[in-house]
Amino acid sequence: MWKQQMITTERGDFELFTKGSGQPLCVTHLYSEFNKNGNLFANIFTKSATVYLVNLRGCGNSSPQNEEYTLGMDDAVKDLEAIRKSLSIKKWIFAGHSTGGMLALKYATQFPESLVKIIAGGLCASSDYMKDKGSIYCSQNPNNTRLLEILSTLKDRASTADQRRAAGKEWSLMSLYNEDTYDEMIRRPNSGKTVPARLDYFSYEELPTYDLRASLMDVYVEAHIYSGLHDAQCPHHFSKEAAELMPNSTMTTFEYSNHSPFIEEEKEFERFVQDEVFS
């Protein structure tokens, strides 16, 4: 189990879960809420680092949105900076997957001096993936209609726990290269449920104008970008694009993965972390 703690900062109170030992490493996701079960992505790094798994504003017991602070990326990275300072950490590694990876890119553009390096994957540096037929988020993708129904179920407070669980499973299956991986995945302690308010803010307030591509060319933070070759959420070429834009980056492709290579090719992902990130 992960150790829960509350951190008071100049921007509010934030809930963290810690595990592991070694250099400090922060993990979060733009619209997920974590608990003492930790997270399968974050867990990979506990063998080499002290991992801080952060509930962003509006998640878990962290401070809510208010008139001064929004649920957007800009405020998220400023909140992370406030947390880092309250922990008396000079610099840390930031690791993020999917929209957590997008947040990693944003963090690197705004506070490069606070980062040792970033590890980010399953991402896009712009909203263009929403127009790509290879993404389930594109209206022209054959799975898009059903996905919108799934997201509606997850956000509907009237839906039952069983309905949300079934919807979450179907969403996961759309994003797995080998569906047999799902049974193994759910047997392990994990957390990261969707927080509708944060998902809505990202989808409707930020995503339409999200584009970091021009900024990334001036980011010299060490960046380890990765992607599953068969990623159905943010197709592989978008992660590759971000890596090619950043002057000090590497790109790692997982040949037998969809959106979550840290689950689908766990041993290979662990080797990537050890050989590329902590070597």
C-alpha cells in the first residue's frame, strides 16, 4: 500500500501518496483520482525512486477549484510547483502517461529549471489527435459513437457502480492490444478513477486550443518519450512528433502495445525505465 499524506502549500492543500526510495519522482494524470492502492504506471518507478503520486486540484482530498485557481494545465503545473517547494525538493523527475504525459510536456515548457527529466508517453503535443481517424476520440473512428456513450455513463451520477465498472472495462478493452491483458490488470491493486469535472474542463475549455508544438522546440529538458505502436487513443505518430520536436529527447516504441505499454509489455517497460531513464 502507498502512504497517504496531505501537503499544505501557498496554493492550497494537496493529497499525495508515496512509495519507494531514491531520487524524487512525481506522477499524476490530468483527470484521475488516486488512493492508497497507488497506480500501475506509478508503481513501475518505485524500484528506483521515491514516488509522489499526486491528486490534483478537485481530486480526492485535494483543494477544490475556486475563483482564483482553475482545473486547467497552467494551474496544475503551478500547483505541482507549490507541492515541490513544500516538500523541499530542489528538482524532481516528472512522469506522466496519456494526459499526464501532455501535462509533462506543459511542465517542461513552463518550469524546466525544476525538472531533472520527464518520462512521458501515450500523448500528443496538440489537439490534432482528435481529428485522426486512428484515434477513438475522432468522430470518424468506428469506435467513437460507443466511446461517447461510455463517457456519458462514467459522468452520469445516476449510473450505478456496476454500470460505471462495465463502461470502464469497455473503454479499457478499446485501448488494449491483447484483451487478455485486462484480466491480469484488474487483479492487481490500482487506482485512478475518472474525475468528471476535470475531464470536462480539459475536453471543453483547454483541448480546442491545446498546442505545445512551437514551444517544445525550445525545451532542453531531458525527455524520454514512449508510445505503443498500436495506440488507439493518441496514435503512435503523435508521440513520435513530440519527441522529434524536443532537442534533448529519446523515442521508444513498444511493438506489442496499444495505449498502455507499462501494462501490456510490463517487463519491456521496466527495462526501458532502468536502461533509458535511470542508467
